[in-house]
Amino acid sequence: MNLKSQFATITMSQELFHSSTPLELESGEILTEFDLSYTTYGELNEDGSNVIWVIHALTGDSNAADWWNGLIGEDKFFDPSRHFIVCANLLGSCYGSTSPLSVNPATGNTFYYDFPELTTRDLAASLERLREHLSIEKIHTLIGGSLGGQVGLEWAYLLGKRLSNAVILASTSKSSPWVIGLNEAQRMAIEADQSWGKKRKMRELRDWKLPEPWPC
């Protein structure tokens, strides 16, 4: 064990952050309020210099130590006994954060297909709200892969001198024509589903269990 003391313990906490301040999106639409599910490992040190912030890929969730256990965990590169590790479920994902399956406070009904389109800059802006809520003044290392890397690039720009290091993996600041074409094929496959565009009853949704996040 890589603990400073044999009596030390590694803390893990899963929380829900609620923002009641409207979030203006790049599209011009506004989310009047939203939730972000997040997980923390370890504890913030006295000078706040040990923050590691992880941003998951498209299919991930906030439990970074589960799907990135080769990198995060006891005796790993990012060790909760030395680092304060934060990972939030991105806005729009269905693993605890506000998503199309959430209730629209303006109507009292589920968003479904009325959920606004989100950009990587919108996702970064929501993470910035969470950072302020946690009173984190600086981030030692921001790490993200794929979509997480794209969000990381946007957030790194917003953070400025509050960020010391950024690790961007399997990602890019701009999608190539090949990626755009691949994403279009994925959208076409989803829209080929006969249930596409239909609003399910909440009882059916409660009986349906989300699949486990894919490993990155």
C-alpha cells in the first residue's frame, strides 16, 4: 500500500451538484438549472495543489477508478493517498447528470427530444460551475480522452493560469471529415430504430437499466 500511514484511509465520495443558475448554451438556448453527478477520491491538501480532474469519454461515467483502473487507484499513477481526484458525469449523459431523460422544469415533463444540443464548450462551462462549487482554486492535471479530451481543451482555455498541466488523449480540437462522416453513420443507425422519435412512458424507462459504461 502506498499510504503515508498504515492507519490512513482512502476516501471516496459520490455526490450530486445542483446548479440553480441558468446556463446559457452556445446555441442560444438556456438550461435554467442542471445537475452533475460526480465522484471524488482522496482529499484536498492544505495548499490545494494535488487536484487531478478526469473527464470521461462519450460512454463513461463519474467512476473513473472503475473504467480507468490502470491509471487511477491505490499504488497507481494517480493515487488517492496523494491526489484529490475528481470526475464528473458530463451534462447530457444518463449516469446521474441532467440528460434527455430528466424532467424539464419549464414543463414538468421529461425532456426527451426537446433536450438542447450541447457543445464541448457548454460541457466545459458546466464543469467550471462544479469547480467553483468545490472551491478548487487550481488544478494540477486535467486529463481526458476522446470526447473528454475535446472538453478538456475547451476547459483548459477557460481555466487559464488555474491549470498547470493538461493531458489530452485520442482527441482533437477539430473533427476531421472522416470523423464527421463516421458520426453521421452512427446517427443514421440510431434513427433507423423504429422507436426513434417516440416518447416512452416513465414506467418503461424505470424498468430499463442503463448498460455499464464502456472502458476507455
